Amino acid sequence: MLLGAIAAPTRERLKEMNAKGGYPMSLVCDEGGLLLTTAGDGADEDQLAGLTSLFDDIVTRANRDVGMHAIDEVSLVDREWGRCVIRPIGTYGGRRWFLVCKVPRRATWRMHTNRALKQIAALMAASDA
């Protein structure tokens, strides 16, 4: 997969999602926190990318301990920091990719992140072919 070829169009999808949802920050990274691209205020991008490593642990435990096998999203909420939504995009180029979004209070995210996920997955699949 040519990451450079999809970074700019992926950033545009994130910008659109941020504008429609009122999100201050979003990014796409792999399970190790390697950033593909970001959109919005970059002050928290390292924190957001770092949270993706938690996704793997949470999903593994939920699968093993509770029997949940198709986790579509993890949302973490902190009173001061706010809400972080992590959604898997898929495996492309041998890496698992995630959409990570900082969501303000009282904002909805499901519709906007669904649309962005589909668009970004299509970009990645075309690049991975």
C-alpha cells in the first residue's frame, strides 16, 4: 500500500467529517500508533494515536472474557479530556488501521464516522490492490 498516495485524500475525508460533526481533531493510524494523517487541532494527536494500542487490549479481553467477537467501536470518556472514539477501518498493507476522533460533549458521531470509514476503507483497498 502506498501511504503517501492516500494520505491527502484521507485527510480530506477527515476534514469533511470534522466539519459536519463539529469534531476538533481526528486521525487515521495503525495499531502501533503510526499516523497516516490528521485533521484539525493537532495538539492531542500523540494522545489519540496512543489510545489505539488500548483498542487491541480491550477487544482481546472482551472477546476472551465476555464473548464479544465483532466490536465495532471503543469510546473512552474523561471529564476533563473529553470523548475519544476509536473505530477499526480494516487491515491493509499488512497493518490494522483505525479512525480515531475526539468528540465534543453532546455531539453525535456514528453517522459521520460510518461515512468516513467507508470512504477511507475504499481508498485503502484501492491502494492495497
